[in-house]
Amino acid sequence: MNRLNRFEHHRYVGLRLNMKVYDCDNQSQFDQLNNKIGDSDYLGLNLIQSFSPDSVDEAKNRGFKPA
């Protein structure tokens, strides 16, 4: 199971640059997210978002689309 630093307890992580939500338990989606993030400080720029409850439906309610 792969997770981003500071988002270890969140399965679904959204990237505000493209308004897409990524499933960190899906290896291909996690790889896409890592490629987009790279070495950028998106966390410091507040461009990464988690959801509560941690579900794709909650991400959709906030305007994100599945990757």
C-alpha cells in the first residue's frame, strides 16, 4: 500500500491543479499522482487535499473527478 507523506491515513487524495482525485491503493493512479507532484511543494502551496469521509463520493461532492 502506497501513501503520500502526511496523507498516510487517506486512501483518496485530490490534486487541485487538475481537480482530480487519485486512489492511492491503485498502483497506476498512485504512480500518476507521484509523477504530477514530482519534487514540487504542492503541499506547501495547499494544492493537495484529503477528504472526510475518505471516499471517492465525498471527493465528487467537492468537485473532484476520478483520475
